[in-house]
Amino acid sequence: MKIEKDNSVQAVKRALKIIELLGRSREEWGVTDIGRELGLHKSTIYRLLSTMSEEGFVEQSDTGKYQLGTKILEIGGRMLNNIEIRKVAMPFLLELSKYVGETVHLVVLHEGEGIYVDKVEAENVIRMHSTIGARVKLHCSGVGKSILAHLPPQEVQEIIRKHGLTKITDNTIITYEALMADLAKVRKLGYALDNEENEYGIRCVAGPILDYRQRPVAALSVSGPTMRMTLEKVEEIGAQVVKTALLISRRMGYTADKF
């Protein structure tokens, strides 16, 4: 088993060295050239390149040589977007949290799920136990539904097909028809409500962050215990969430007056 593990680690290291090599110049590299540069046999390089090509990390041109693939650009672009969103959003998140007195989260869309990338913790006795880097399903969260509401229908269907509509609590939406009705309501109001759909005792109000393509790239939410985040407060908090989400969206290139 240890030999297997060592071989796997070695393969990963070699693949990363190939990516680093291809990224050092604009030139395409042949199998022989890569092997000579890295001191590896051609058959080893070929096996690694074949796998990396299948996954989109490298591409083979008409000349038979290799260059970095679009997957690298996609990952790098997403990372830059996430960093930019966090930098742009933080002053607004701080102001919103101070105004409503509750915890504010920033979540980005990644492969059909949401990932928490930042938060501002409210100064309350009862606090949220959310973790930066944690994933959240889209169908049962305020941030997720605010993102889904602004994605193309076919993309929403694909996300549901891939991730399903898992029941988390008794309030979780678990049918396609009910989710579509809820997303229509989100588009009408401008904000989404997670009414104990992802966690008992927690209510969230969320709004989308759209970029210059009018595409949702992230979402923000105000979250707190139901004893404080009462249904009577939802409309007022929702208005502030929408206002804040619009301000951040405009910094990301969104030009419309409303969602």
C-alpha cells in the first residue's frame, strides 16, 4: 500500500512540474522536449499528458505538441474573481452586519454548489457556527436560491440533476415544481429566504451578486436564530440585503437598476 501511495504522490508531483513547465513560456512543448527538460522517460510523460489532456489541464495542438489547457484558465479566473469579490464586498458586508446586527456571509458559486468565502460575525451572545471553505447546497439555502434564480433554466436543471434536492429539514424544498415557484418569488422580491430549510433554528435572507454579464457569481446573506430573525423582520432585512447586493454587483460591472 505504501508503494502505491508513493507512486501516486510521485505522479502528482510530475504532473505539477509539467504544468509549471508549460506555464513558463508561450511555446508549445513536445513529449520528447518535456522528458528531456524534466529528466523523465517519454512513456511516463505521455501517460501523464494523456490523463491531463482528458481532464482539460493540457491541450494538444495540430502539431502534436502540448500547451496549458482551458481548465487552468478557468481555475485561475475563478480564483481571481473570488479574491476580487471578497475585496470589493468586505466594506459593504461590514456595514450591513452593523446595520442589521446579525452575521453576514459571502458565498461564491462553484460547480453547482455554494462555498463560504467570507463572513462578518455579529456581536451577539448566540453566534453562527459557519466555516469559511464549507460547501452549501443551492436548493436549501438563501444564498443558493438567490443564485439559482438568476441562472439560465437549463443550468438550473443540470445542477438539480447532478446534486439532487436532498431533504435536510422538514422545511427543505424537495420537488422541482416547488423550487421553481420559490425561485420565481425570489426574482420578484429581489431576495431569497431560507426559512429553516438548511438548519433548524436558523433563518437567512440572501441576495445575488451579479457581474457585467448579468450572471450570478456569488451571493450574500444575513443569518441568525429564528428568535431574532423573525418573519416580521424579513421584509426590512431583505430590502437592506438587496441594496447591499446591488452595490457590490455594480462594483463587479453589473449595470441594471435592479435584479
